[in-house]
Amino acid sequence: MPFVAEVKYFNSFWLKQVVDDSTADPFPDGKPFWPGGYPYNNTVATQISAAVGPFPTSARASGPIVSKTEDYYVEEARIRGGYNNLTVDFGVKAYLVEDNPNSQWRFNSLIYSGVFNSRTGVNYTNQFPSGTNITRSLDPVNASIQKLYAEDTNLIIFQENKVSNALIDKDAIYTAEGQAITTTGANVIGQIRAYAGQYGISKNPESFAVYGYQKYFSDKNRNAVLRLSQDGITEISNYGMYDFFRDQLTLLPNEVDFIIHTIGNKSEGIATVTADVVASATIVVTNVQGEILPGADVDPSIPGVPLATTVVSYDNATQTVVLSAAVTVNADSIIRFNTGGYGVSSSLELKVSKASGSLKSILKGFTVLGFGPDLYIEDITPNVMGDLTLRLNRPVTIQYDTSVSFMTPFSGYITGGYDYYAKNYTMSFQPQPNWLDTPPFITTPYSTLSYDEMSKGWTSFYTYKPSWIFSLRGMYYTIFKGSIYAHYSTPLRNLFYFSTIKSSITFVFNPNPTTQKVFQTIDYEGSNGWEVQTLYSDTTGVIPVYDEQGNSNDYVKTDRAYKIRSYTEGAYTNTAAYPAALTGTIFRSGFDLKENKYVANIKSSNPVGSGEVIGGIDTSGIKGYTATAIFTQDSNTIGKEIELFSVGATYTRSNGY
């Protein structure tokens, strides 16, 4: 709350300065400072009081009610307060009389300021004269404006439900035939013309990307991914992937409240024992969170810890804890150390020591629940012991060991960007953004894929979840949890964010769709290193199975095959198998090389069914109308470049049994 004091000197005026109450120096580097002795502090409080009267008092974050002299400084109207020195003038005061002074949120309108010219030094960007026509409004039926993109001398406006084009520094006049002719005009934003088609960018402007004259974006409201080019708007999600995008965009939440629960203001330490401890008062710990202080009680619910055991000392460098009694605990046991806690009264700062999920999920701007309206986090300071100090926007009173909940609304995230290196539009659908994932162990479901303009199709899925995508000087970059990663910068393949994943491709064989088939062999052309991880047929229907009492249980029949190993990893002899050294005649349990083609038999993994004389591995082939095969890299080719040109399968017509 501002404080007004009557100033006795004619050439002075008074300003309030908020400082960090937790520091010894109330004015650290970067705060206003007067070489002649200002700002005042407690050592010259008498001088200030003599000049302007008594100071207000209030509760400090770390102490009792005191005079807050150090929260203020005095600025002279005359430089250094010298006689006849240069003075500060208040200047012209502007007045504006409005019948309705309330603010308005015009979600469908644009406003522009005065001109800026770096060559002449003219800068009127802070001027918005109400006497001139400086606004442009679009149809509010198409909802709010989400993104603007300036292209040459035009402005592309993306609303939730419409995409429009506005002329800049020119306007359009129309001939008798209805043809538009552009002409220079006084309007900064001229005629606004909508693109054909009822498409918009919904509330996902982060999906926008541009390359050349092509713009890419998503429209969640219509389950569509779009391209805006010289021929208008095209729905590129229809290129073989309509049902995929329909499912992904439908599953993205519109607005969900994310709530994280914490235990606040409890001086508690949590640590993991590194090795077995047998009847010893000294333990070595790791993964320390919170504080381990002398005198802290050790949680007696842990087996092997006597009652009333306390901490004698803790060495942070070696993470060694000395206890008051001998304990016997196993390695990887989690031990809690509690000092009893402390509370805060009318404080802006709050400590939290543990959370549901992770303390790293707490971010600036989160709303604090349960302690009155409009309470949120202004700043976060990580502490050495792993807990957090939160600075709030207003003082609160909280007892120790109190559960505190923080909330923030979030929506599904669709990040998009253009890959200059591979000439692809890449986008990632994320029902839960990266900043809500519990670092560093959990990555929630996502789908990242790319569209290739040359093939007019979606060419690949990727195993990384970017927060942002962009290209610069021919290179492709993504941002993941605060770090920037350059792609294509290493010869290793499938290396994303220091993790390497195997490539996989799914094939569906469906020749002669109405014919019941037995798939006998599978083959491919390409590099050595591919294996068939999964191979199964379609569901052949619901089969009633009866037990001895005549009760029926439905059984869904699907044929499956054993894993088919790669040419290298499937090698074996009569005495050894890969990766051991092989001598003598080498056999192949998976793919074998025949006439530059890798071929393998399909071995059924189904158990012997009712009425079958022989089954399982003793039978070849799987039966069904279709067969699905998932090819993956073997362990020997992870991070390497391998190719796959074609895949095929041989089959015979089934006799119906």
C-alpha cells in the first residue's frame, strides 16, 4: 500500500522502494543509489524523520514490527539538492474525459501506435491518440484473434474460426466488375479480406510455422491440420491421416486445472541410504531433499531405527549422518528427519519441502489455494537442501506441516515448426505439456510427426517431445525442458535429448481381402539389422468355449507368431549362439539371406487349441485375412543408419480349418 508523507523541503519528493527483507543490505547492487549518501538506511533514520516525519511501521518477513525506513529512498527535485541546480519538471499533464472509463477487452480488434523510424530517431510507438482512427475490428462471430503474421506488405490475421488478410499502408477500391485494385491510403491497416473456407487456428497459435510462401497451422475445433499458400487453405491432415488427427485433436483438453499438493514450512529432510547399515550410528545417504539438521528426530516407523533416535551431526560434503543411536537399515531405505517445523505469520515467503510429483512442477504464476483470493507465486528460489522458498504477492499466515495446494489451468499443446534441414513441417500433439511432466523420469503421452511437401504426405513419427520447434541458418532446433538441442549434429541416428530409441515400422498385409489365408514366410529388401518384433493376424471372431459343466466362455481367436530375429542376432551353431564367437556351420533362427533378400519362416506361437492335433512351434504360418508385422532395429544397429526398401509375405489359401 503506498505511503504519502508531507515533505518539508520544497525541492524534494518521496518515492517508495520495496527491497528484499531477507538480505542484510536492503539495497543490493542494482537498486537506486545516491553518491552523496542516499539511499538512507537505519543509521541515518533520524535525518529522514527530521526531514519528512515518522515512517510507517509494518511486519517484516523475518522479524517483528519495525520501522521500514530502509524500504524508502528520497530523490531530490534539484540535482544533488544544490542551490539553483537543475531541477526536474513535471511537464505537461494530459487529461481525457470519458463517459465510460471502464476497460474493455476487444478480443477481435487491432490497434496501432505512432510511427517508428530508426534512421531519423523518431519513435512514437508509445502514442495511441484517441482522436484518430487507429483501430480495426474483425467479425466477433469468428472469436478472438490468436496470431498475427506480417508478410511483405500484408498482414495475415488468425482468429479462432477464420483466417483473414489485411492490407498494410494501402487500401482496396473495386471496379464495376467487382475486381479489387489496391491503392495507397492513409490507413495503416487497410481492407481486411477473409480467405475462403471456415478455418481458424483455434487456441493453438504455437502450431504455426512458415517456410517460403507456405504457412502451416492446426485447427483443433475442426480436427484439421492446414496449409495456407498461394492457392488458399488446404487441409493436409486428409493426406492419408484423417482418422489419426481426428483422434489426436479430439483428445487434447481444452482447459484443465493442474493442481499440485505440497507440505509446506516443515523443516524436514528425506534421504536414501546408500549401503546396508548394521548396528552403526553412522550412515551415508544420497538423494537428499529438504534439511537434515542436528537434533532432528529420525522417523521411528522405519524398521531398525530405535525410538527417540536423533541426528547428532550431518556433513553435507560427504552426505554422512551421525545418529544418537545405532541403527540397522537396508540399502535404498528412505529415512525422514524432522525438526518439528516452524510457521510463518504475515510473511511474503513460504518454504515447501515436498510435493506430490516433484517440487520442480511448481512454477511462477501458480495460484495458491485455501488462503484467500488472488494469492499467487511471484518468485521461486531453490535452496541448497532441495526445498523451495516461494515469494507470494501478499503476506500469509501458515502453520508448519500444512498442506498447501497450487493450481494453474492448462490446455492441450500443439507445437509446430519447420525443419529447414529436412524440408518438413514438424508438429507435436501433447495432451500434457512438458512443463507439467514430473522431471526427469516421466514423459506423458505425445505424438510428434512430420509432413513432407514433396511427397504430399506424413512421412515419419519421432520419439521426442519438444516444447518449441524452430530453424535457424539451415539448422533445425528444438527446446526441451529449458535446453536447446540441435538436430542432425551427430552421425548417430535416433538420438533425441541424450536418449537413443530403436526405429520401428508397422506393415499390414492384406492381399485378396475376402480370402482366408495362411501366411507362411516373410521377407524384406534392405540392410541387415531388421527383426520382426511382433507378428499377428486379425481377429477371427468370438468363439464360444464350453467347460465340463457346459458353461460357455467367449474366446477371441487371433493367431500370433514368434519373434523373428535379425540375420546377425539369429545366428547360432550346434555349440554356441550370437553374440558368442561362432565356428563351424552357422544356422539362422531368424532371417536368412537368399539372393540378396532376407527371408524367414513364420512360426506360430499359439497354444494347441481344442480339436487340434498339432500346434505351436511345430506348425508354420498364421491364419487370417490380414497380418500385421512390426519391424524394429536389432540391438546391434541402435544409432546406426539402416535401410528398408520393400517388405513382402507369401501365403496360401486356407481350407477353412
